Amino acid sequence: MASTLALIDCNNFYAACEQAFDPLLQGRPVVVLSNNDGCIVARSREARQLGIGMGTPYFKVAQQLQGLGVVVRSSNYALYGDMSARVMACLGARVPELEVYSVDEAFARTPALEAGALLAWGAELRVLVKQQLGLSIAVGMAPSKVLAKLANRLAKVDPARAGVFRFPTAAALEPWLEAVPVEEIWGVGQRLARWCRLRGLTTAWALSQANPALVKRQWGVVGLRLQQELRGISCLPLVQGPTPKRETCVSRSFSKPIEDLRQLREAVATYVVRAAEKLRRQRQLTACLTVFIRTSPFQSGFYGNSATVKLPLATNDTTVLLQAALPLVAQLFRRGYRFHKAGVLLQELQPLGQLQQHLFVSLSPQQQQRREALMQLVDQLNGRFGAGTLQWAVTGLQPPWFMRRGHLSPSYTTRLKELPLVQAR
Amino acid sequence: MVVGGFPSPADDYIEAGLDLNSLLIPHPISTFLWRVSGEAMQGAGIFDGDLLLVDRSLQPRPGRVVVAVFEGAFTLKRLERFRGGLRLQAAHPAYPPIDLTSATELQIWGVATHVIHPL
């Protein structure tokens, strides 16, 4: 029996997490906003039904949402992260292989079952996640990843399928793929879509049947693999465990524009601290640091610039990275501009080695060990008592530019002081 | 590191230390910590301000203390059989039971398994 792949994802994940811990939100329209309460990034089913668009800037619709009785929430990353880990652990215990693809979706190899039994298995999985975590999932099954992604969407569009759909064998794919516009295939970008359209390959079926030599000449192996996947021949393997990241970026828009150097330094320092934490969590070092700043692209007199420094030796030490980054901020800063966004990009990442001799940094091995122990301690304390328990003074205290999250729900599952309350009355 | 000398005769009897997490939380994926507010479950040993472990993977059978959604709030009660149906029973004389007639839609969020109460 050919093995089957599944794409399993959570419906309206962010909004559903909010609804799971607040009974007043159940059955009501809920939207979740992006960083700085910028745009709508998630909508509950009820909010979708009201016709609220994805990606709509919040300020444009704030009044309208209030009139419609829509509940608005800021992104609660602590809550979503914890719930995501629980969902993945729950799925991981029930499939032979799982590839966590994003915060709310995963590819999986299904158990070796016959067609009918597979649908029943998917339905059971749905019931299980609903009961254990209060979240709805959809399960799309197919012989390949690209088809599993399409099957997942088909599982959702027709209520009769109850969130579970499986593509038939490769022989019966035509009517299904004929109905899928080429743009909606996973992995088809704008350029490939345009190329297909120009040649009359408007549907997934047409692309799957196109001349392979033509596809290969223009799109290489990547194009051929996509074609094979659409024919139900699996070419993209499941990737288990996190792939080592090649680069790490921390960047945010400010809640208020920044005009002076001191505040800009604080902002960049904060991002450096975050990026260094990420690096240590990934057990990696960086040898190349970039700082970038820019004004709003929607206002006249745009200024944006970046500067990069190569580090003499790869490191994940916050102090070393701050010493490298802060001079760059002063170099990039221009008086008279209102800065809107800044970021830190760490590149040339490498795995944490056994021996790190700092040839050009005047630290003895003992001093070096103590620095590493210090970083560990900082990470532990911030992990246990909340981000920012221990911080570098250069990041500023309660800065005015910090992320705006005016509609934040409690960190129900990660902070002792914010646990959900049950009434015994 | 090299350890010399005689092996300890106790080596064969070393056991893993006791772990409260595994003792109290057999299902970590579906177990959540809650905070109790109010006196209505005092008779069951659950007091105002206590921490409560709630497991969503357990079946809410009669006799169990449950977190239920009732009239737009989370409420803590014991699920009981009553005249062929079910009701939510407090553990305090001042709080009357809530009868769950067929008209009332009851949603059980999870089953309470342990209470953590400071002495």
C-alpha cells in the first residue's frame, strides 16, 4: 500500500486560542491583530461570516468592528506558542512521522490504513484535538505534500466533508485538479503562475500534464518535482526536527516614530538581545551582523539604510553583539527623520562548536566560560520569570516605542499570575 | 572525569527521584492550571485562591468535579445524577445546585484532577 501524507492544520488558530479560554468569546466574532495592533491577521468563523477581510489595517475598520460587536485581540504569542506546542505533541503521538511546518500546521505520514479507515482515522484525530485542546483541525490526505495541501483546503470548503478529505488514487485526480487554479497550488509563486497562464496552463491539472521537458528547461528540478507531486508521486520528503536556520532576524515597526539617536539605540539594542536569545536557543553562533533602519515608506522624504559588520569570531554572546551593533546605529542615524522601523539580521550562522578560542578577543578560557555561564543564567531567569526580568540597561526601561498591544488577553497557560479563573460561587 | 575506588554497594539500588509533575499530570498535553475564585467548593476541599489541575482528556462522569461553561462564565461544580438527568452541585450549603434540564446547553471544559492548597 502506498504511504499517505497528511497536512493537518488548525482552523482560525489565533482566534480559536482566544475563544478556548474565554467563554464570552465563544460563538462571537473575534479578530486578532498583528504586531503593534496593525492589521487583522486572524478571524474566527463568525468574523469571516461578517465579511471582515484578512490583512485589513485595524485603524480603517476599528469603528465598524465596534458597531458589529466584534471582539478585538492583540497577538498573544505566549498563548499561541504554548497551544501550538500542545497541538504538535498531540499529533506527534499519533502519527509515525510529523513535520511541524508552521505554528498551526504540520505534515504527517498517516498510519498504513485502507482508504475508508484513513477517513475514520482523520475524523478521530479531529475529535481528539477538539476534546483535549478545544481547537478544530482539518486533515487533508494525499500521496504527496502538494496534493495534501490541496486536500486540506478541500476538507474545509465543503461542510459535508467535516474537516477531513482524502484525494483518490492518482488515476482519478483529473476532475479535482481541473477545478484548482494554478495560482492556488502550494509552491507556485507569481512568476511561475504567470508563465503557466501565458502557455494556457490555467489549472493544476494542466500543469501536471504539461510537457516535462518544457517545465524542466524553464524551472529546473524544482518545477519537475512540483509536477510529479501533482501527479501523486511524492518527491518532497518529510523533514523531521527543525532544520538548522541559516539566518535569524528580529525586526519591528515602532508604535510611535523615533526621532532621536538614544531611543533608536535602545530599540536596536532590544532587538539584538532578542536575536542573541534566539541564537542561543537554536544552539548557534553568528559571524555577521546587520542593522537596518527606515522611515515610513508611505511618507515623503524616505530614508532607509543598513550596515553590516563581520565579527572576528562567531559568537552568541549578547554583550559582544551589542558592542558590534550599537556603533552601526550611530553611523546609520540621520537627524530630522522620523524612523518607523528597525531590525537586526544575524547571518553566517553555524552550530555551536566544542571549542571556541577567541583569538582576537582578549578573554581567557576561564573568562570565556564565565561569560557563557552568565548568558545561560540570563536565559534561565528570563525563561522562568518572564522576558525582561534581567535586561541590558542599554535597551532602556519602559521605552515609548515598545510594541503596542492594547487588546492583549492574559498569558493563560504560561504565567502563574494570569491563569484562567474558574468561579466557585 | 575518572572515578576511582570501590563501587558503592548502593549503586544497584539507585532509583529515579520522585517527580511531582509525572505524579500529578499524567496527561501534560491536555492538562491546564486554573485559579479558583470563591467558596462554593469548600466542602470538596477546594478553597478561594487555590490552584487547580484540569485535564481535558478525561470523560466528565457523574461524581467528578468539572469546569463547566454556564451562562458565559467558567464555573466549578460537581457533576451529579439527578432524576434521570444531570445537575451541577456545589459543595457548600449556601449555593443551590443548577439543574440541567434538556433546555440548558451544558459545555464541560475539563475535569478537575487535583487541587494545590497552601497550608
